[in-house]
Amino acid sequence: MKKSIMLIFILIVGAVFLFAGGKQEKETAKPEAETGAVEERIKTPIETYNPDFTFPTEKIEISYWHVLGTRPGYHQLAQEFAEEYSSIHPNVSITIREIPNAEQRAIWASAFQSHSAPDIAWIEAQVGLMYNGLLETPPWALKMMEEMFTPYAMSLSKVAGKYYGWAGCEIDVGQMLYYNKDMFREAGLDPENPPEYLPEWLEAAKKLTKRDASGRIQQAGVALRYAGGHQGIGDKFSKFGAAFVDTRKRFYYNEDYTDVIFDDPGWIEAAQFYKDLIFNYKVTSTTLPYPIEAVGTGLAAMTNRESFFAGWLEENAPDIDYGIGPLPSGKPPIGNYETGAMPWLAFQGVTVDSKHPEVAWDFNMFMALPENEIKMAKNNGGLSRHKKYVDDPFFKELPYYDVYVYMTKERPLVRNPYQDPNALQAELEAKLGEVALELLTNENSNPMKLMKDLAAYGRKRLKEIK
């Protein structure tokens, strides 16, 4: 009897403990919503690099304008970044506007003059500086850039020692030599060894030029920019000028940016050489279409363009076997100086009109995070800004990768005209385009007078802005 009672007692106690244990397990397994526990959300850049900042809780609207409609897929990428950011900070909504490239100058001018510019802008460096429209990069964002970006990408993000966001332009070396390999073979030139210096380049252009019985050019050795906007024409001429002046120290300006140097003997020599390509050496013609179209349709063998042209050729002229070489440098008797990387510059930064600059900087730097920047770089062209992607196989397979490495490591570090602290670069380049057009279309033009007149104009403008 006692044994039976003891057995019943043990069974009852065991059942109590079993029930209690099961109940306790159920209680600890309650959902986080019932217990009050909250999963830690992802931090955005300002919260990581400026931990003392308290993110606002009120509703905030941020606007972002860009001029990258010519890069298919970019606008959609930007929208995806905005949606991801808003999922982290639900109180922040971001609107994105694509500005047509042809209208951007007028739109930016109106926006800055009326103080209605967006919070964040992808904008030509000189346009942003001309209107004093960009805020300097705050210390926390600069720290992030210094930790993550390559030195070359950092060098493209500042003017006169000041940073205005990060380089929004493609990370490339600017203009490079594009050439038709089949035309090289036919002319007896080595298709794997493009001319690196102007004397050899000129000889190649002569061999590549074909004429009909009347002497009219059927195939130009080189295509030059002579039509379209004056600034674009001036940009192309200036890269020839770089072979005639020491761009490590001077280019449009003297060493301290206090004077223009367009009347320098080197610039005058460059102007004469440019004119001679049409009227003396006769290796090109102003009857050709735009240079990219001339090369793409087989009307010209060589031209200088940026990294985007590789993609253009693959899409629009897939049958052309093309090569890419460094921008030709000067070497006596044609020029005296090696040219270096001179990419076009644009900034992605926060404008002076932003009503929420801290949040605007946060989203701006959110777009520059490695996982986002790599998507932009692969979509837009050029290489990545990030150190961690330097050895990414995707970039090493780009057709201009070897030229990029050579131009940034073997060629001298030169003065980029787009880093003009006087913010006159766009205006001076347009005037340089007027000079180039006169050189290419008027056999009686006077290179020395044209360059001296341009120098006088530049000095007049420098006095006016002081």
C-alpha cells in the first residue's frame, strides 16, 4: 500500500514539473512583438560615422536631381536606392528627377538663382562651383570617403583642396585614343601597338587617309570635333594642347590660377598644329560627321574619346574591330610634354538650398556605400571608386582597363582643367571651342592672334570676377 501511494506521489510530482517546464518554454518563445524586444535595424552612414547625430523622427522630404539619362538604367538604380533608404528611415521620402543633358545649364541656373535647387545634385563640377551652389563635405562623410575610396577617386572629388561630395562622373582617365584595327592592318600598321606620341600618330594618320581621284577624303586618318557645342569642341582641342604645355604645373592657368596662359608659345604652337591637320597635313576633313559616328561608320580611323565610347561602339558598330590606346603625348618635333589622365568631372553633393542637409548628406553617402556604388559603376561605365573593388574581375575585363592603369600609374599627374577654383573653365573652354572652329574652317585664320585674343578675354574675365 505504501509503495502504491509513493508511486502515485512520484507520478503527480513528475507531471507538475513537466507541465511547469512546458509552460515556461512557451513563455520564453513568445514573439518579439509581445515581449517588447525590437530587432536592431541597419544603420545608415551618418549613424556610423557621426554617432552623436540623432536622426530626426518628423516627416522629411528629400529631392535628388541628376543628368544621367544617357546612362540607361541609372534612374531606376537611383529609385531603388531611395526605396531602400526609406525602408530604413520610413519618415524620409525621396523624389528623383532626371534633367535632360541639353537643358541642364539653364535648369541649374534657374534653380540656384531662385534658391529652389534640390537637396542633392549630380552636377558638372564647374556648374556647381560657378553658382556657389554646393556645400563642402562634412568631416564625417569625408572620413568615410577616405576610408573607402581610392586615392585617384579622392583626387577627382575636390577643387583647390576642398571636397564637395564625391566624384559622380565615371572614374576613368578622360580621353583615350580609339582606332580601327582593320584599317591599321590595311595601312601596314601594327594593330596592337597604337601610336603613343604625336609624331608617330601623325605619320599613322597620313598612312590611314584615303582619297578619291579628285583628292576628296574618303577615309580620314583622324576625326576631329568641329561641330556641336563650342565647349565640346574646345574640350577636344584642349587635349591636343596638353601635349604642348607642361600640364603638371599649368594648363589653362598659371601655377597659382591668377592668370591664363593661352598666349603661351606652347598653346600657339598647338593651335598651329591643329590647323595644319586640316590645311597642311590633310588627314581629316570638316565634311565628316561627328567623330564617334565617323569612326563607327568607317569614315575615319582614329579619334579621341572617353570610356563611354567603347560601349557605344559595341552597341552601334559591333562589326568594327577597335583598339584603345593612351591619349597621344607630345614629343619633339611635335610637342614636348607627356599628357596624363584628365577625366571630365562631376560632383554628387548637397546643395546650399537643402532644408535638411544632414539627412541629404546621409542619403548621398548611402548611395556611395560599396554595395550601391559597385552597381552604379557597372551600369554607368568607368571603374569603381572603392579600394575593395580594385581587383574586381569585372573591371579588369573592361576594354580600357590597361589604358586606365597605364595613364594613372605611368603617365604624370597633371592639372585637370575642370578643377578650376575660378569657376571659369566652362566659359573658357567654350571660347577655346570658338578658336578651334576658326582654326579648322578658315584657312586664313591666324593661330597666334586667336590665342592672344583668347588670353586677353580670359584676363578680362578674371578681373571681372575678383
